[in-house]
Amino acid sequence: MKHRILSFTAMAGSMAFVNSAVVQAPGQPSERGVLGGFKIIGESLVSAEGMFLGTSDKVYLLDKVENNPTQVNGRAASASEYAVDSNGNRAMDISPNSFCSSGSVLGNGTWVNIGGNGAPTTSSDGRRAIRMLNPCDDSNCNWSASPAKYEQRWYSSMETLKDGSVIILGGASGDGYFNDPTRNNPTYEFFPPTPNGHPISSTILTNTLPANYHPLIWLVPSGRLLIQSNWATALLNTTSKKEIPLDNVPDAVRTYPAGAGSVMLPMTPLNNWTATIMSCGGLNVPPEAWGAPDFNPMQLSASVSCVKLMPDSSGNYFHDEDLPEGRIMMNMINLPDGKILALNGGRKGSAGYGSQPWAVGQSYADDPVLLPLLYNPHAHTGRWSSDGLSPSTISRLYSSSATLLPDGSVLVAGSNPNMDVTNDPNVKYPTEYRMEKFYPPYYNTRRPQPKGLPSSLSYGGPAFEVWLDKDDLFGDVRSVENATVVVIRPGFSTHSRNMGQRYVQLQSTYTGFKNTTAVLHVSQLPPNPAILAPGPALIFVVVNGIPSIGVPIMVGSGKIEQQKVSPVGGFPSSSIFAVQQDGVVPKHKTSGGEESRRRLGDALCEWLLVFVSAVVLGW
């Protein structure tokens, strides 16, 4: 690669960047992982039907109201807090019943869990509930209830919007393996409540019975919402309340109870931060078949189909490489190196549990898939691979979950295709409390320890600088050419979904120095809150495919409000200063006087660079 030799003037301009509220440089993982494999790390206090990362050290688990052995406030715990660093647990109360609820995070960092199931004997009815949590690291935070009253919603979906509020979409007013006209709630609402406060009817949710539980919903850069429900697709404009129908979903139903995996692929400068949604697996079931007397999903093989949609560009789906084998109830996790981890789920049946004669015990799924997969969106062929990966020993079917952790591992928990806690050794798929971590292939490599990462990001505005030392560059300054800065929101994991999950790469250039250090000149987020809605996230620096530990940041103002948007700040083009190759400094065609002035300028610049490196990197 051809490099421009940095001038003193360019360096002086580069040094004019100012970092405010810089956080401490991240360190190294506290453990060695099983590369490409799983490690059982202990047991949770509840079975993790839902899960989200609340702080860099705390993960919050949600369960339905059932007879978990751990007690809190005189009754069985239905939620817990898991401490990543100490591997400890704290029981929590999240009543009323949050079974099959949805979740997301507000722009101020408060997590919201909405809806749930009707009232068992130990809990009040959770279908109208709004539960809120401000995560903490001192174990003094607890779930609280909002006084706001909403429609009954069981199996709804949520998404954070560009002002930091959330939309609540769909669901049902009562129980059922699939939805029907007597229970269907084909409406959407907002939290915090809007002035009119009335539910708004949705055409797509009205017309897509019976497989319209947990509709897939994504905020896309145009500011509209992509909705996938049963076989249908639409774009919703929440301002005009209009829905634009798009193509039907090819090959398979991707929503519950068909249970496909879905993910928004990384949004990067290279693709101009275009949203591409990929759905893989699911079941090919016509709408009329779900309620047929002879319907038996155990006789169906899960789909291998993977389809993509770029809704801001076209309403047409296109196919990607098939899965190696069919799969339902699969979680798809954005990893900081830009790959997608696929894990959990099964080959046969569907999501759910019950007493149907074809159930395995009470499980409506069978034949669990234990081997994870990695998807490489940049590969031309062979995008799906299990090379170097090892299988789990734990079946993760209905009510399992997974989330990215700051160290780049993935926490995996849950699975309970049973009416209540079931530990009978004769039951094939009992209630699962064991938790695992999956360790991606990069895990044990020495991590970059970047200095200068900010505590918050704005939409446009001045760039910031991130410094890398020789170890961060793996001893070669040219490694800075492969350095990126990415922001990930892990989302709320439930029912093979990670609601609100995003991966956004920031625009950046670099300056590499002769002393094998470098600085990244990094833009703020693009000036569009619909690319990444306001709220908490993790920022990583990735060098040669190896991510730093993720640092918590606040995206946007930290408030639920219209976000300020500013012009994108400028920064210098990429340069490597006086890199020696085989002991030869690159030559330049200049006159004698120009050469003398260039050498003097370069000498002064190099002295200044070394001095700044020493200060910033703490030498």
C-alpha cells in the first residue's frame, strides 16, 4: 500500500483534536478461554428466557413465574443479576409475570420490559405491565413498575426509536400456541406514552395470523421501521402511521412459533451504513396449516434458507448462502470482529411447549443443534463455517438466550420447554440452569489497549483520537491499516431474538509513526440517530481482527428527546510517517533546498510525535 509521508503541518492539525471525558484504557480478559468452544461457568438462579447486558459487569436474566428453588421476597425468584467478574448471582423480583415479554433500552439508559402472561397463583397479571430497571454495579438496583397502563401484550416486540423512546408492537391478549382473531392485538404503542396515548392499528399485524407472535422489527436509517410478520413484510412510518407493503418473505416463516434466527448485518462506512437484515432458518408452514387437526411440526424439517433485505434500497429479498443444516430458534450474535455467531436451536419441530401427542415430553422441538457456526459477511463463498469450532454439551431449545459480553465472549443460558420447573431425569429436555460462555477464535490473543476512547458519542461533531502502542499493533505499524472502531449494542435476547442489536463501524483514518505507535482519527457517529438509536452501547477497537475489551459508552444526549445532529468533523487522510522497509527510508524527488527543509521538518515532527506518544501512552 502506498503511504503519504506526513508533513509537520498535517501533524499539527492532527494534534488539534481534543478528547473530552476520556475513559480508562481497557485491559485484558481475566481468563483463558476454550477457543471456538464452550465452557460451563456455573448455574443461574432462574432459567434465562430473557437476558441483557446492563453494565460492563452485570447481566440481567428474566424468567416466567414458576417454582424456581431460589426465593426472593417470600416467593420463587423470577429474575436475577449475574456478575460477570465474580461469577456470582443475585435473586430479583420482576413481578408481575414477565413470561414471553419484550424488552429494550431507552435513550437515558433505563431498560424497559413490557407485557407478559396472565396471572398464576403467585403473581398478578403481567400482560399490561411496564417494568423498568436502571442497571447498577453495586447490586442495589431493582425492578420497578411504571404506573402507565397499556394494552394486554403477550409475545410482543420492542425497538428503540431515534429519540430514545420505544415502540411496542403486536402480541396477544391471552395464551395459545399460535395467535387467533380472539386474542390478536394488531396495534402498536409508544413508551413513554405519547400525548394521545391510544393504540394504533397495524395492517400487517391484522393480516398475518396466526404466526405473528414476536414480529421482527428494525429501525432502519430512513427512520422507518421494517416489520416482518408471518409471510409478510412492510415499512412503517411512525409519523404518518402509514405502512408500505414489501415483498413476502421467501421460503419460510421467520416469526414465532417458526422461530428463525435474524440479525442486522454490520453497518460500515464501506456500505454507507446501509441496513441489511438477514433471516435464516424457520419453517415452511402455510397460514391455514397451523390449526389443522393433523398438524405436526415434528414431521417438518427446519429450513436451511437465508434471505436478506435492504429495505431502504429495495423491497425485494435476495438469497444468501444456505445454512449447512436446517435450524429453528437460533440466536445470531454480532461479534466485534464483524462476524456473526449462530448458536442454540434445533432441527425439528417449532418453538413452544404443551401437551400435544407429538411433543417430546412437553417440548415442541427436538434434535438440538449443538455445533455453533460463524458467518463471515465479507467472504465471497463459504460464508458459513464451523471450522475450528466445538459443540456445546447442553441442549438450548425453547426459552434460551445469548448475549455478547464486553470481553468478546458470548454468555449462553436458559432452555425450558416445560410448563414449570422440571428436573425429572426421565425428561429429555428439563429446565436448564447451567450457563456457558462461548469463546470466539480471537479470544486468547493479546488484546489492543487503546487510549483516548470517549465516554459518549454524538451524531456528527468533532472527531476524536485513539492511540495505539507497539503491542497494540502487534509489533508492526502497518497493522494500523487494519484497525477499526466499532460500536455494538447487544440488545435484549429472548425467543431466538436480540431485540435492538446493532453493529456500527465508525469512519476513521490513521497516522502511523516510525516508533511503531499510531493514532486513529475517529469520526463520531453519522449524523443520523436512526443508524444507531440513543442509549448505552459498547465501543471496541479491532486490530487485525482482534478486538479490545469493549468499553461502555452513551450514544447521544443520554435523554429521551430529539437528538442534536451536527456536521461531521474533519480529520486528516491516512498516513504512515517515515516507515522503514528493509532498512530503507522511502525516498522523495525533491530539490536540494526542498530536501533540507523536508528533513528539518520531518526531524522536528518526529521529535514531536515521540514526545506526544510518550505522554499519551504513558511511557
